[in-house]
Amino acid sequence: MDLAAFLTAFGLIFAAELPDKTAYTVLLLSARGRPVQVLLGAWTAFFLQGLVAVGLGSLFMRLPPQAVRWIAAGTFLFFGLLLLLRKDDAPPPEPAAQRRAYFFRALALVFLAEMGDATQLGTAALVARLHARWSVFAGSTLALWAVSALAATLGSKLGSRVPKRILRRAAAALFLIFALASALA
């Protein structure tokens, strides 16, 4: 383990992820319910995206930026509209189904949001620059996990104080803003 590469990756990725859309996604999903499931889904997505950054970083950076931008914009638009247009009177799912739903929702949203994200590209660049792929992978993944744990904790505290309808609309607005920002970037 290259400790310098690990600490460099941890510090840079932690700082880059704090204001990132995926941290807000975890926060909002955790505020709506099941923060542990949201956190586990986000951690799984970050782990998988870390492997993508390490294994395919150089290939991924060759994708046309336009394609990455429009895929991200479309994904955020879809989920924003889905949240905005969903009826409040839908019956709650079964407890086991609800746990799985939050896990997979967080997994999908975080995984897609990280495609071509600055932290993913930053991880790939650090791997190329520092020649310590697994140390960079460990540092960047732990940084992403730490930020998502902070977001899930904050979201779980926020969720009990704010009505679900307001949280859903706030999440929808945030996703629509991310869609617009992705399309205009």
C-alpha cells in the first residue's frame, strides 16, 4: 500500500465530493426514509464506479464529453420528473420491498451520477499519475463512503423534521437543476 497515494486520493476526492450532486442525492434519499439502505446502495455504487475508474479510466476518458453530458442530463431529468409527477396517495410498499427499493434507487442514481463525474475522472487521473492503482482506489472509495455517510446521517436527521411531500419536491427540483446543469455544461 502506497500511503502517500492513498492519502492524496482520500484528501482530494473527499474535498471534491462534499459539494457534489451525489452527496445531495444521498442526503435527499436518506431524508425520505431508510438511510441505512440508501447508504449501502451508495457505497455499492461508489465501489463499482471506483473499479470502473481504475480498470477503464483511460478508456472512459476517451468517451465523447457530449455523450456523457447528455446521458447525465437525461437521467436527472427522468428522475426529477418522476419525483415531481408522482402521486402522494400511492400505498406504501411492503417493508422488505421498501428496503430493496431504497437500496437499488441509491445504487442506480449514484452509479449513473458518477459516470464521467469529476471524482471518477479525478480517480482515473490519480491512478495514471501516481502509478498506485489500488492505493488510489482505496483512498478515493473511502473518501466517497465518508462523504455519503455524512450525507445519510444529515438526511436521516432532516427527514424526521420535514414533510415527505416537501422533500420529494425538493429532490425533484434538485434533479431538474442537475439535468439543466448537465445539459448546459
